[in-house]
Amino acid sequence: MPNQAVIDFIEKHDKFIITAHETPDGDALGSEYAMLRALRKLGKTARILNADPAPKKFVFIDDTGEFEVLVKKEQIPEDIQEYGLFVLDVNDINNIGQIATLVLPRVKEYFIVDHHDSETVQLSQNHIEQNASSTCEILYLLFREMGLELDLPMAQALYMGIVYDTGSFIYPKTTAVTFQIAHELVSMGVDPNETYVNVYESNSISSLVLMAKVLTTLELYYDKHVAVQTMTQELIRDADAIYEESDQLINIPLRSGDIRVSVFFKENLEGVKRCSLRSKGNIDVAAIAQSFGGGGHKTAAGFKCPRSFDVMEVEVLEMLREYFNHEATDEQ
């Protein structure tokens, strides 16, 4: 059975903490919420504890307020040593924020379910399907194998995660299986339009101002095939926006047929700096992200910036050089 290791982990424990990567996205939150309800259906005790809050556009699936942010030790159950920890949608336990220091060392054991590319994760002790479109796709197949009946909230959460991580069914890991699962979820009562409106058409006016300001930072390199954008915390404040509303800005340059790589340097209001990477064709941005301690997919990856944006931009552009035949040129 393909999912036997996950099933064994579930059967071994009665209590669970569920978490995902920092700054959780649609797939992370959808998989967490579906797993939460699945475990409770099985008579288990389960809670979601994340390092960062859920963006508002994703919480329409959660009408009971289950997405809890860990901010103080008192939130951790007194009997935490009796809990198993599910780590979803990330294969790097260093990318789960304060969960890694406050929860991970104290639980009985942990188990990873993920679909991101990685050269280092131990597959034998986790469940990693690098060819899956999303973690939500993996969980749907897991629940089906377990004979677990999905309710509508579970179906909605899984559908949202699949839609988000496939870019509405266009990213390279989208397969016939992905479409079949989506068909089955919609047949259960999921409304595709409701999902799209919430995920893609619910941002604030300030998010439009933020987009306009970020676009003014656009720089083009390698004969206009590489786009670089930068967002500082000052820029977010000037737009009166929130950090989470910048999550789709990385994709805007790729709308041009000439752009093959989009690089987005971004800083949140706490000063944490990250770099997101997107690519077309054979350009492996996951390898670049992994070289800086990050990860992701071949065409979508990211990492925390260990140095200033100016320094990181030079280093990232140098790593992209192998895909192009001449020196970088600034075409501002």
C-alpha cells in the first residue's frame, strides 16, 4: 500500500499537532484543515499550530477558527510528549518557525507529508511524492485508500489547496490524476467559482497599490529574459498593505513571453528577507534555492536570504548565468 507509512503513523498515536511551513499558503492550509477533520473523524485529538497566521483569503474554508498561531508556550498541551506531529507541505523541519523549537523536540515523533523536490529528505521515514501536484492531492488519495468518507469542508479544503498549488491547473505537475480528483471533489459539492473568488479576487485595494509599487522596482537582465522585483518593508507600509498580499506578484513578469525567470526579493514587516523564484522550461530554480538552504519545485522555489538583497541579487543572477549565453545587461 503506497500510504502504509502514513497510516501506521496515524494508528500509532491518539493525539496530534498539525503544522506546515512558515507563511502558510493555500496548499499548506488546505492540507492541514483536511487532515484535522480526518483525524477527528477517526476519533483522534488534533490541533493545528502554525508559525505564522493564515492569509485571510484562505480562511473561508475554516468557519470554526482552527488555524492557531503559536505565540506562547502556554498554548502547547501539557501532555505534548504524548502527541505525534504531522508536518505538511514542507520537507525541511527548519522551515516551520517556532514549531521547530517549541514543539518538535517535545513530541513523541513527527512525520512529513509533502510533494516538494529535495535531495536530502529521508523518504523512508516520511511520505514524499515529488511528482504530486500538491500535498492536498496526496491527502485525497490517502483518505481514499483508508476508506475515509470526505465531508464537504474537507473536500473544499483539498480543492482549494490543489487549485492554489497548480496555479489553477496549469503548473507542470498537474496531471490527469489531478483533474480526476478535482472532478470528484466538485461532484461532492465544492463550488469552483467560490474558491476562485476567495483565493484570487478577494484582495484589498491596498494590495493593488502594493502591486503598482513593486512593479516600479522591476529590472530586466540577460537580454530581458530574467525579471527581478524587490519589496521592502518600507514599501509595504507606504502602500498600507500586508505582506501576505504579495504572494502572487512573483508571477506577473511571467505573463510576458520573453521572461523565462522571475525573481522576487521580499521583506516582511518584521524584517525577515526571502527570495521567491519562478521559471519556464528547463531552468531549475529549485537547485538555486537549495544552494541557499531553501527548496521547492523545479519551476517554483524559494529561500530565506542570508545576506542583503543587493548581494543576493548578484549571487542569484550568477547562478542563472549557465542558462544564458552572454553577460547580464540591465535593461531598465
